[in-house]
Amino acid sequence: MNVFPTKLERLSDGQLRIEWNDRQQRCYTVQELRKACPCATCREKISQKGTRRAPLLPIITEAEMKPLTIARMKPVGNYAYSIDFSDGHDTGIYTLELLRELGRPV
């Protein structure tokens, strides 16, 4: 059986809730989704973690100082969603399989 979302809802606390066609519901924090971004840039940053010395005083952009939110979420074909975050990051394509693994059951 193929599972697919039947309802997406942004909750008052900023979380995302997805209801799936098998009636399972999962909740996702915005930070969890951003941290799990599957794009090439994010995967490279994760793989290089610990190989370079971090700057003593990292530069933080204005967008990074604001609470992270989902600015937009749109389907990509019948297999994924593209999520645009308030920090300007918008290159991750979250497959339905990945979304099903992330989050926590409600």
C-alpha cells in the first residue's frame, strides 16, 4: 500500500501535522525538518562536520535571528514536497518516505 498525505496543517505552536491515508498522523517541528534537509548543500555540511575548525565568532544573518518558520510548502510531483523556510533555505526536496520517517506519531 502506498502511503501519501491527505491533510497538512500548521499548528498554533508552529509545528506541522501531516495526516496520512492510513490514518496515521505525525507532527514535525520546523527545526527538525530544517535539520533533516536532504539537499546536497546540507548533506555536505553534515559530512564535513568536525573536519574544519569552526570560527570563533560565527556570523549570524538577520533571518537566523528570527524564529524559524515554514514560509511555503508545495508538492513536487506525486513523491515529495519542497519546503521553503523563513531563513531563506528552499532547496530541499522531502520525499514522502523521508517525511514518514521524521516526526513523531500523534
